[in-house]
Amino acid sequence: MCLLLALFTGLFFVTECSAQPGNIYCGQQTCYEVLGVSRDADLSAIQKAYRSLARQHHPDKHATQERKVAAEQEFIKIATAYEVLRDAEQRGEYDYMLDHPEEMYYNYYRYYRRRYTPKVDVRLVLLGAILVVSTIQYIGQRTKHNQAVNFLVRDPKHRAKAKELALMEGRFHVKKRDVGRRLTREELKEREDEVIRSVIVETVDLRGDCGVPSIRNTLLVHLLFLPFCLIRLIFWAIRWIILFFILRRPYGPEEQEFLTRWKLGFSQARWEGLDEDTRAQFMQLELWIPEKLLAYREKQAEELRIRSAESTNYKRYRRYMKRVGPAEINLENL
């Protein structure tokens, strides 16, 4: 987008500038003429000429306002010429422009591309993007965790249990006076919620997406540990192939849990978010056995069909299809 903008901007200025290639750089003169050096002058000669002309035409060296204005314009032209010639890459583009004035559009394109393209290190941009994404991820984790805790604080069952634990441990002491004044009902309610919230945070094990926020679950940390994770994955795959494909050993508890989670399509966070009883029920299904996995999927499909048949919307749809029939499409409808 920036390159297209630079191209169209350059083409716009072509109509207002003379066809002389030096106009967009140093005006009617070439940058070499402005500094008073030849085209084969080295960087040392260019720097020497620039310092001499800069001292001579500096605006502060002139007394009257008119001479200061004229000197300032000349000083800007000298500084522009020096900026062009001191950079080897930009000087090469400028020399090409002087040697090939007939390639007007290409020369203008390169000039405005260099002028308007932001000179930012791509590595810094990538690092900044990674930091922004990681920050958003961490904030999202905190938000989900706080929402889960707030839900438990408002839930009557968990609230009553947390209040009972606080009273048993002697932690639920809400004073009615604070700094010599009587607390309002709202302040007492806030202190009670704080105690209940602290008890819930300490006693309830929130897992999965609602777990305690951690920087280990951000993109930055994942990228830092990516080589280590790849090495672990390679060793894990080699071990799996040797033990269970070559040696034909039975699956252990960890392998059975992994296969169960994988067959169900659960992520690690979602699996850890399940309670112990639910995970035990899934493990009892022995889904790592192909025959039992097929039976489980058929059972799930049958239950889904029954629920759909009992659904009001599905019954309405079946009555509509029975009365109207499927839609017909012919060439006149296209």
C-alpha cells in the first residue's frame, strides 16, 4: 500500500516538475553542483564540502532577516544534497537517475518509495507484534479467570460453602466499625464478598480456559520454547513408534489418557478442565480400542438423532417438508 501511494504521489508530481531528473532532489542544480564536488568524489570529500558550506550558509551567521531567510533556504538545499550523497545506496539511485533521465517514471517511483516507505527494522515490528499479541492473550486469561471467580461468588451453592469454610477457619470476621465510624450495608457486603472470593480462589481448582493466568500460555513464551518443544515432540514420536508400532507393547495409563483425549477431540486445557469423575468415565469407555471407539461414535450419533427428532424446530421442519416438499431449482430461477 505504501509503495502504491508513493507511486501515485510521484506520478502526480511529475506533472508539476520539470523533466530534469535533479529537480526532485536538489532543484535546478544537481546535488554535486550544490556541494561543489565532482561525481567521482569520495565520502570524505563530500563531508568536507558539506561542513564548509554549512558553516558559510548557516542562518545564524547573518544579521538581517532577509539574508537569514535566503541563507536558510540555501542551507536546506545543502543539507538535502548531503543526505543524498552520503548514503551509498541512495547515491547509486541518484546517479542512475542522472544517467537515465528517460526512465522518468521509474526514477520518480524509486525516489518516492524511499521517501515515504517507513524506515523501521522488520525485526522490531515482529517483536512488537508478538508482545502485543502476548499481552492481549494474558489479559484474556485474566478476564476469563475473573469471570469464572465472579460466577462462583454469585452462585448460592459455592457462596454458602465458602462462607462456611471461612467461619470454620475464623477468617470471616467482618467488623461493623472501621476507623471510628459505622460501616454502611454496602461496605459490609463488599468485605463479605472479598472474604468469600479469597476462599473460593484458594479452594476451587479452576482449570482449562478459566485457570489461573500464566505467561507460559502466551505466544512469546511459546516461541521461546519452540525449539525445545520440537525436540521433545521428535523424541516422543520416536518412542511411540518403537514401543507401540514395532514392539507392540500395550498402552500405559498416560498413553491411554492421551488417546482418549485425542479421540474425543479435546485440547489439553479442555481435558484438564474436566472434573475427575468425568475423566474417569471417559477412561472407562476405552476409546483407544478401535471397536469401542466405533461403538461410542454410533451411540453418540443415535442420541443426536433422537434429540433432533424430539426437537420442536426439527418437527416443524419435517411438517414443512411434508407439506411443501423440497425446493425445485430450474433454469428460470437462475
